[in-house]
Amino acid sequence: MKKTDVGDGSGQASPSQLIDARIEELNDWRGEMLARVRTLIKEAEPEVVEEWKWRGVPVWERAGIICTGETYKSVVKLTFAKGASLEDPKGLFNSSLEGSTRRAIDFHEGDEINEEALKALIRAAAKLNTSAQAAGSRKKSSRA
């Protein structure tokens, strides 16, 4: 990724700019899919913060990581940090199902997104993060 003179004022590109650049550099169905899920994440959770971690992984956070958006040769993988704790009534999770914490959705070329179900998962993940954060601050204040 190239660095620009915009972003945080340090000459580094912002996370959002880096995600924009990743989408553009992919220049195929993976870029289109990543752009679409990004839009849905922002629609579902307007207070989401975009980050760029682990040397090039788009991350969406609100009171903790909601999900990451990794791109591979034949899949765009949306991994939910606390996916195992989320209800998935529409069965979107189709990867990383054996783990005790994370769950992922692998999108392949030509896949259609169940947009409403994905937005519901995003909102549930953000709610889980914010409720866990609130519970943590209640515990701290009760010890004072």
C-alpha cells in the first residue's frame, strides 16, 4: 500500500484509505465483495471504526473487534471475533465453525449476500461488544 500525505497528519494513510486502496488494487470480484460487505457493515453499525491491522487486514470495531475482512485467491472471509457467541438463525457462518470463539463467512465468486441477515449479525456483534464493555466498567466501579 502506498502512503499518502493525507490521513492522520503523519504522512500515513488512514485505515479507511488503506481499505479503499485494497479494494481498488484487487480490481476483481473480491474487491467488489469487500466493498459491498464494508458498505453493509457501515449501514448496520454507523458508529463502526475502521482499522488496518496485522500488516494489511481491514478490521471493523465498536467497543472491540466486530469482524475482519480478509481476501484470498478464491474467497473473501469475514471473520467475527466473537462469532461463536452470536445467534445465526439464517446460517450465514460457514467457516471456522469448530472454534470456541470465532466464526467466519466465506464469500465465493458469484455468491449473493443475505444483506438483512448480515446486518443483523453485525448489529448483534456490536451489541455484544458494547454490553461486555459496560459490564466490565460496572465491575470496576463496584470495586472502588
